[in-house]
Amino acid sequence: MEIWLASLLNVFSPVALMLIAGGALAGVMLGAIPGLNSPMGTALLIPFTFAMEPANGLMLLTAVYCGGTFGGSISAILFNVPGAPEASVTGFDGYPMAKSGKAGKALGIAIMCSCLGGLFSVIVMSLISPQLASVALSFSEPEYFALALAALTLIASLGGDKMIKAFIAGCIGLLAATIGIDPMTSAERFTFDGDALMGGINFIPALIGAFAVGEILMTAEAGLKKTGEAVTKVSTELPKIIELLKLKWTILRSAVIGTMIGILPGVGATTAAFVGYSEAVRWSKHPRKFGTGIAEGIAAPETCNNAAAGGAMVPLLTLGIPGSATTAVIIGGFMVHGMQPGPMLFINQPGLMYSLFIAMFVANIFMLFSGMIVAKLFSNFRKIRYSILGPCIFVFATVGAFGISNSMVDVWIMFAFGLIGYAMKKFDFPIAPLIIALVLGELAEISLRRGMRMADWDISDFIFRPIGGTILLLTLITLLFTIYGKVKRKSKFVDSKTA
Amino acid sequence: MLKALLKSEVIISAICAAAALYLFFETQTFANIDVYGGKLGSDFWPRLILVSMMALSAGLAYNTIKDVLKGKIPEANNIKFSSANIRFIAAVALIATYLGLLPVIGFLVLTPVMMIAFMYLLGERSKAWIFSIPFVLTLGIVLVFTKLMYVPLPRGMGIFLKISHLLY
């Protein structure tokens, strides 16, 4: 108890509070600009922490991390260009909601749910970090495969009446994920004897291309008709208590999923957001409305990705294993102060650990205000005519794609996916399944092949494991239920036509 | 009827199936590295996807033909060519040219030119906007990304390299 009180005093000192507030604001800003992200921001801030007290420096880095995880959703909602990979899914419903004139509401839901998700994971992290770490270590390839498969079955729900088209889009995404060097055998796949595709298809340029460049090309084709779109003043509206209560199960479920996935080393907030979204679709009473701009479609990924940010700190602090790219950078922050994250840190530096827990809690609250400030700033850009905004979005998209690995290949990938996105919109193919499959494809393939190898080619090992088997069973049931529901709706429609 | 069929999603299905078939043969070129006793090799997963894609394309074609025979294909699904396509082609050409020239001319010089052309293409006619935004945005991006974030934006070659070196 004394340690908690001392940590509380440490965090609530003016200097620490200023660093946390500044870090959260900087994180949100970095996340909101395509091409900049929280790993980059955290890495750049490490040298600034040299002169600080270790606790203050680490609090600053974790605040940037919390803010950066949310920030990407601002540009995803307003311009359909996710500022950070974690916000990719938020655009599925956020952008349609913004287009329908409810950008402020979409931003409000995103900010509030990010804050709640973050707070939930910090509370869980503070209470049961060591126990959670041991659960995470029990996850093996069959569980990862089951998790990826569960999220991929969302494709069936996302297609609406166009299930076959959705599955084709999913296949294109899965196929794109196989391009490059096979991680298991090092064989080149679909590189066509060139070097350009050896690194594979990074999903961020693909995503920016399919959504943002595809949209720009559609607008270019539509000409002035589309540029005449009415743009109203955007002011962030935080959801009312009654609206939050309507979303309570979505938020709670997503917070649990996000925290759990965040704990798994190497999976991260992006996968968490996709899985959270897929589960929101699965459990929703109106799954067909997803993708049209509904609150649940924003609440689920936003809660999940910020919960995953907290979750990713669990393996870092308890085992010294980074759960995401940013936590890997934060390890550097520990090291420059002569500390090695891991179980011994709880014994040697308990005060620092609890200060970090409290700082993350406070950072999530500051993020609420920082988010509103940055959202207001970015909202002003929506007042600009599309004939001006479109080229600006394209330039940011280009810089964002280039900045991932400082390579023109990623920019060309963005353009290629822009054309694919345009064609898919033109011929009424849903784009979301393509992106979901592209993100989860590698995880699904590698965990299946590696898992089969580990089980000596015995498929029963995938089915009879308690966690993996349960996830697979639930996936199968919901997939069959979705297909049955669609067939039933179709037969009802045919009956009503013939009657 | 035949015209409607050809203009409808059957074409898309055929393109998907043909592409999948071509890529299926491409999987035969994957190096046959026998790391794990030949089971679930590097071609296993792509082939599984491609076979599924061919089956789905056939399913889509079947559904489309069935719908066309019943007269249910909406007009919007047909492929049409109009003056709007020229704007689309111009936008694609502009983007492709920009990306192609970026390593040669560099971000600093080429981006304002591309933005001016793109804004005009999208219907912007205000000279004040056309000749201010591209330069301000390019300068802002160059300063933030190269000076603060150390992203090496393309500098170009020859004289363009020298111009870029003035700023970054």
C-alpha cells in the first residue's frame, strides 16, 4: 500500500503530469498524421529521456504510446486514411458515419471507447499481470490459427447479400499476404523473379491505396457531382451515458479481447482491432449494418486497440518480451536508464512499476482531452472542398506509404491497391474483407503450417486443445449460423416474390 | 441477352478465374524446398486459396447467369464507357507519372506540380488556392518529415538533387 501511495505522489507531481499530458497530446498528433506513428515518436523521444528521472522518462514514453494508438482513428474517420495501422478497422464504419454528416459523433465514440479500453487494460494489468503473462505463454500455434480463422470468418458477415464477392475479396487479400519470401522455407512466392516484391505486401500501403486512393479515383471519375458534397461544421460529440450503455457489451467484450490479444507477444493492437470488430459483427443483432457507419463498428476496434496497448505492456513488464512494435521501442527506454524489463523489475523497482501503471491510467484520461483538441484541429480540414482536399490526401497517402520503409515499392503497392479498390467499388465488391484477409493471412498460414509440423501432421491437436478447440468450435457454429441465416433470408425473399 | 451476360459480372468472374489459374501454374515455379518432409510446403496455402478463388468465381458466374436469365441484373453492374472515364484515366495517368518521376525529379519540385494538375482535374478553378496550397503543403511536409522525423523523401537527380539539398 505504501508503494502505491508513493507511486501516486510520484505521478501527481507537476513535472510528471506535464510530461504525461504532453506525451498524450504528442502521441495523438503523431498517430493522426499518416506516415508518422507511435513507434517512430517513441523512438525519437528516447534521447530526450536521458536527462530525466527514469520514472518520468518512461511515463512520457508510455503516454505517447497510449495517445498514438488512438490518434490514427482521427484521420481514418475524417479522411478514410488511417494514421496508424491500429486504426485501420475504425475507418470501416467511422468514415461512412462521417460522410453521412456525423463525423463529430464518430470521433466522440472513438475517443471515449479508446479511453475506456485503455483504462480497462491498465486496471487489469495492475491487478493480474503475472497471471495474464502465464496464460499468454500457454498460447501456441493452434490457438493463433484459431484466433486468425475466427477473425477471417467475419468476411461471411461483412459481404451482406454479396457473400461470394466478399469471399473472393478475402481470397485476393489472403493471396496478397503470401507474396514475398515464405517465412518457413524461404522460397520466393509470386515475386516474378524481381526484388521489389521480396519483402511482401505491407498492409498499410495496401489499405491506404484501397480506401483513400480508390476513393480519390472514384471522385475524379464522378467529377464535380461528387465534389459538391455538403460539408457541415464538425465538432466532437462525446457519447451520452445512454448511448454508452447501449454499447456496454460491445465495449466490455472488446476490452477483454483487446487486453488478451495485447498480451500475446507479436500479435499487437492491429490484429486486436480486427478480431474485436469481427466479434462485434458476430454478436450483433444487426450484423448487416456493419460497414454502413454504425456506432458498434467504431466502438469495437477502438476499445480493442487501446486495450491491446495496455495488454502489450504485460509481457514487457513481467517477462521482458515486447508485445508490440512500440513496446519493443520502450524496452530501449528502460535500457538507457540501466534497467532490464522482466520479473526482477517488480522485485527491484516496484515503485517504478506502479508509477507506470498509474501513469498509463492518467495518460488515457488525458488522451480524452488531447483527442478532442486534435480532432477539432483535423476536423477543420473537412470544411475544405474535395477538389483541394483530394490532392492533399493523396500527397499524405504517398508520404505515409513511403515512410513505412522509405521505399518507392510501397508507394507503387499503394497505387496498385488504389486501382484494385476502385475496381472493387465499381463492381460492388466489399473492400473490408480484402484488408482483413491481408492482415491476418500470414498469421493464419504460418500458425497452421507450424502447428501441423509441431503436432507431427496430426490435425486433432488443433481440435482437442481447450482454448484453440473452443475458439474453432465457436467459429464453426457462427459461420454455419451466418450462412444458414443468409440462405433463409434468400428463400423468404423468393417466397414473397412468388406469392 | 448475350450482350447483357458479357457486360455483367461474368466478365469479372472470368477475369478472377483466369488470374487464379495463371497464378496456380505460377506456384509450380516455387522452389521445392523439402524442409518438412514435403508436407504443407510453400505452395500449399497459395494453391488452397487459388482453388477456392476459382470455385468462388464459378459460383459468382453461375449466380449471375441465373439472375440474367431471370432479368434481374441491375443496370449499374454493366460496364459503361463515358466521358467520366477520361477523367479517371487522366487521374490514373497523372498519379502513375508522378510516382514514376518522383525518384528522378524529387518530392520537393514534383509534388506542387502534381498537386496543381490534380486540383485542376478535380474541378478546382480558384487560382489563389491552386497556387498556394501545393507549395505550402509540400514545404510543410518536407520540413516535418525530413527535419523532425528523418524520413528521406525522394530528392531526385542532377539539378533536382541540388534543389532538394537546399532544404533537406
